[in-house]
Amino acid sequence: MIEETIEETQEKDYFILYIALTAAVLIGVLLMVKSSENDKFAPIKAQLVEETKLMDIRVTRQDYE
């Protein structure tokens, strides 16, 4: 009976370890996916910033006179 309790305790410890490792792997995968998304859309973001700068035209009263 004592041996069974010891074995159950060790299995529980491994279970928590498996959960922690799975969580760490999933977090790593999510960070890699987010990083690749940022890299993929970087040229589009740069183009949008450039277009915003080009469209930032200030019209003053002197332009109409």
C-alpha cells in the first residue's frame, strides 16, 4: 500500500512536468508565429507609412491666393 502511494506521487510529478513542457512549447510556437507574421507584413506596413507621408499635404490660405 505504501509503494502504491509513492508510485502515484511520482506519476503526479511527471504529469505536472508534462503540462509545463506542453505549455512552454505552445508558447514558443505562438511567439514564432507572431514573429513570422510581423516579418511577413513589414513591407506592407512600410508602404502604408510612406503613403501616409505622401498624402500629408497641408493646404494653407496662401495656396489659394
